[in-house]
Amino acid sequence: MFAPKQILVPTDFSTYSDKSLKEAIDIAKQHGSTIHLLHVINILHQCSVDYCIDSSVVAELEKQSTERATKMMAEETDKFPEAKGITIIPEIRKGTPYEEILKNQKEKNIDLIVIASHGTTGLLHYFMGSIAERVTKGAKCPVLLMRS
């Protein structure tokens, strides 16, 4: 029987991610697992095509994003009183979301990734890609994909 001990739950603080965290909590209760709650802040590029933003503005935006994510991460686990007794380790990283998720999986010896799919299709999916899809393809462990 599959009994994960280390569960990774990427979050963007959406209701979809909350659904994934709820599922991970249920699994963790059954197997005595640890949950690694991960939020990835996209790196802001100073220049795009022919326009550049001042580096001090980029630094301030990154600082504000980190502060906001830290506050939201603390609030995230408070939404789930049923998580009492489960070890939830929050982490915030900067980078490309799917790459950071896969790095985290390797570094922490994750047994299971529980990730939300926002269900984008068509042109939006073509241009943005799907983080969940890329994680599913690149993961070295089972991935539980929570549909929106």
C-alpha cells in the first residue's frame, strides 16, 4: 500500500490550492505524513522587449510580494483546523514555479505531490502553459492532480 511520508503541496493561495491542501491533510492524517506547503514567487524581469523598469522598483515589488506571501502563508494553515497535529512546513521561494516545485521535490525526498489544476484551455493554456502539467511530466514521484 502506498503510504507517503513527505507530501508537497504547491499553493498560489487560490480556492483550487486550498482544495489540494485539504486533500493532503486528509492523506497526512491517514499516514502520519509531513506536509511541505510551497509558494513560489515568480521572478520579475527588469527588462521586457524594449522597456526596462528601474531596479529599485523591481526590488520593492519583490519585497512586497515576499511580505504578502509570508502573511498569506501564515493564514493558509489557519483555514484548516483539522490540520492540528499534522506537521506543515511552509516555504516561500523565488523562481519559475514548476522548476522550484520539482527542485523542492528532489531536495526534500517528496513521496507525493498534491497540486491543483486551474483548468485553463485554449489560447491561455498555449501561451502560459500549465504548471500542473509540467510538474506532472517532470516529477519523480506520484502526483495527485486536483481538478478545478
